[in-house]
Amino acid sequence: MAIIITDECINCGACEPECPNTAIYEGAEEWRYQDGTQLTGSFVLPNGTKAEAGTVMEPVSDEYYYIVPDKCTECKGFHDEPQCAAVCPVDCCVPDEDHVESEEALLAKQKFLHQE
């Protein structure tokens, strides 16, 4: 499953540079699929979502840091544990029950995002 940042976030920013997929953004910041990935042009994510790599997307949160579920792989393929959770001083990076994925699906997403 993806990781979510709860409303207990203190906006310290410790998590953002730790994400190997550039899936974490500051509150109110727009995001793109191409940020920190090898994605270009039009594509279909492994979950069937159709998107354009360079399209500017609306922020998931206006108040605190957030994680884009379609880009989160729980650091699978990079680290043994989610790095955002490992560095969070208030333990607000937790599993997102609304985005449950198997380890195989997370690894496939990681390979897709980075075109390995």
C-alpha cells in the first residue's frame, strides 16, 4: 500500500528529500508524474490510470506535506522500509488503507516509474 501523511504533520520537510520517487510534495505545491521519474509523454500506469507526464496536477493537500499514491512504492526497490516514515519526527507517515498494493505491485510500479 502507499504511505499517507496524516494531519499531525508539522511541515518540517524531513520526508521530502528522502523519497526516491519524488512522490512527496509540500502542501499546496502542484505536482507532475515526470517529477523524479523517467516518465514522458502519455502513459498508462500499471493500475490502469491514464496520464500525461508533464501535466500539472492539483495538490493533494493545501495544509501539510502529502504523498501522491500513484508515485509511492513504499520505497520498494530502493530501501527496506519507507524512508519518509523512518525520518518523520512525529510518526505521521503511515500506511494508506485506501491504497493497498502487494509487494509485487509496488515493485512493478517502481520499475515502471524509473523504466528499468
